[in-house]
Amino acid sequence: MAAALDALARRFQTMREFFWPSYRPERHYMRGPGPACHRRGGKLSGGDSA
């Protein structure tokens, strides 16, 4: 009985993760210059194409 409930719980977790993923990249990756960049004057260095 316990093994059947464990298997059912794993299937439910798998389905939940498929339809509603708990990992959201937008919460983990930086989306622009951070506070250190603003302290330096807010300008990005390098990358000038001439």
C-alpha cells in the first residue's frame, strides 16, 4: 500500500512539474546592469564597434 501511494505521489509531482514548473529562469538570471554598475556611473565599458 505504501509503495502504491509513493508511486502515485511521484507521478503527481512529475505531472505538476510538467504543467506548472517550479523553476523560473527569470527569477535566477540578471536582467540588466546591477547596482555596482550604477555606482560606477551607469555606463558599460567596451563593446564599441567602429
